[in-house]
Amino acid sequence: MAELRAEIDRIDARLVALLAERAAYIDRAAELKPALGLPARIDDRVEEVVGKVRARAIAEALDPDLAEALWRRLIDWSIAREEAKIGRV
């Protein structure tokens, strides 16, 4: 059980690092969007991302509803982060 928990902890650490990397790209998007006249939320892009995530989840034998729910929360957080940064520009 200890080895299993260690592997879960290792994966969790990778996930956190990947989320931090994603957040850095969100910050960069927030820097670029005002000059391009783009809002933080672009509904077509949201649905594109969710569609890709659902497809990937299916390919990986992960419940696509779970993946979608997680990503929609992540996307909402990301948009709020962008809006906060755009508001300070």
C-alpha cells in the first residue's frame, strides 16, 4: 500500500505542476487578449476545449462526464483569473 500511495503522490505532484504551467499560459493570454480585442470568455473556445477533453477522456478510459466537470471548473477558474488580470491592465 505504501508504494501505491507514493505513486499517487507522485502523480498528484505532476498534476499540480501541469496546472501551474497551464496557469502561466492563462496569464499570457490575459496579457494578449486586450490588444486583440478579445474577452476573457470565448464560448466557442470553451466548448472546443471541453470537447477535446471529453474525447481524450474516452480514449484513456476515464469517465468523460467527470473530465468535463473538472475541466469546466478549471475553465471557470481560468477565465476569472484572466478577467482579474485584464481588469488591472
